[in-house]
Amino acid sequence: METTSSMNYAGQTQNSNQDNPLKKWVIILGALAGVFLCTTIYFARFAKPTINTVYQQVESQNMELRGELDSLLAEHNRIKEQYGELSDQLSEKDSIIMASAAEIEKLINSQADYNRIKKQLARLQNISQEYVQEMDKLYQENKALKEENLQVRADLEQEREVTRTMQKSNEDLSQKISNAAVFKAYNIKSAGYLVRNKGTEEPTEKANKVKRIKTTLMLGENSLIEPGPVNVYCRIAIPETGKVLTMGSGDTYSFVHNGQRLQYSCKTVVNYNNKAENITLNWDLMSDDKAIKGQYSVQLYTDDQFLGETYFTLK
């Protein structure tokens, strides 16, 4: 009896297991859950730190690259500002540098290959060094040119000063020569004369006997005066009125002195040859004219200068 019961119970159990598929899926899902849990624990413990490390490394490299680029551009701008307007002459090279910097900035933002960006930065550094070298060369050339211009200006100013000094010396010399190249009149004398029928004459102070007024002088020797004919004019002014004795009115018996037209009483032409010359000028009264009493003044001129003045008195 007992044996039969046991066999019946085992058979029931086996049949129960074969007839329950849900239990099988529970076992499968439990196994999958275990695998998932293990995987999660693994990645949470080991994979996450690896990802963080790579990210931090990329960020560090990008910061390094940006720092190099910013430093290079800052130095470039400082050089441009230092050289001022001179940097305008290298605008083409400056454009290349700025375009290359913009390209590197794009590569950094796109997280391109680190080594590629480093090569681009090295190339940009070389271009920047060439820029500095060319700028320094321009500066030195410009400095030399300025110094040369300053020297040229100094030499030119010195030459101008020498020229001014020479001109002043020449003007002074010309003025001295001009001042020296004048006639000197000596022994100027004038007096009334009685003229006899035979043509002889003798000085007289009596107005009623005077028929001629004679003036004599000497033109001194002067080698600075150009030789040639010289006009000598004599102006005789009568007493009281000061009217000049003349042979006619108008411009016929006149000359110009210092822009003023003057009447003359008599004149003579001397062929001056740089030697001393004795000169005589005569004013003859008309037959029916009478000299008046008083003091007469006599002035002597050439076309260019006043020679001198003398006086005589008739009683």
C-alpha cells in the first residue's frame, strides 16, 4: 500500500512540472536579470571612469590648443600695434595669419585630430615669425631712410645757410662797392665875373658888374666807377626867392634825380676815365639882364648823385 502511494505522488509531481511553462520563463527572466545587473555593476564601476578620462583629456588638449592660438594672436596684435602704420605694408601677410588662425579655431571647435591642429599651429607660428622678421626689416629700412633724410635735410639746410651767408656777403660787398663807386667832388667854388670885350674875365662881388657866374670843381679819382661820359648839372638859385636860373621852361633844361625832375642852369659832359677831372660850368647873363644883390646858392649833380653845394654873395 505504501509503495503504491509513493509511486503515485512521484508521477504526479513529474506531470506537474511538465505541465507548468510559466515557471520555465520565470527562470529564464531571472537569469537575464542577473546578467543585466552584473553588466550594470561592471560599467558603473569600470567603464564610466574610462569615458570621463577620455573626455577630460580632449578638453585639456583643446584648452592647450586654444591657449597657444590666443597667445600667438595676442603677440601678433601687439607687434602690429607696436609698429603702427608701418604694419600696413604687410597687410597681405597679416590676412594670411588671420585666415589661418580662423581655420585652426574651427578645427579646435570641431575637436579635430590633435596632431593635425598642432601642425597647423606650428605652421602659423612660422608664418608669424616671418611676419616679425619682415616687419623688423621694414622698420630698420625705414629708420635708415629717416636718418638719411634727416642728414640730407641737415646738409641741405647747411648749404642753404652757406648760400645765405654768401649772398649776404655778396650783398654787403656790392653795397660797399656801390657806396664806394661814387663821385667825390672837391674844391667846389662859385663866383660872379666881369667879362670884358676882349673875352677876359675877372671875379667881382658887385652885382651891377657881373656878366657871368662861374662854378669850378674837381671830380676825384675812382677806379670803381665805370669809365665813360658823365653829365654834370649846375643849379644856381637867386637870392630871396630861391628861383633857379634856367635858359627855358619845360623838360628841355631839366634832369631827374631820385624820381624828381629838376631844372638846371647849365651843364657840361665830362669823358671820365677814372682820373681826377677839373670841371668848369658857366652861366652867362643876357646883355640886358642884371644880377641882383644877395646870397646865391649853387648845387651840383650828376645823373645819379648829388655832388655838393656852395654859396657866394653879390653886393
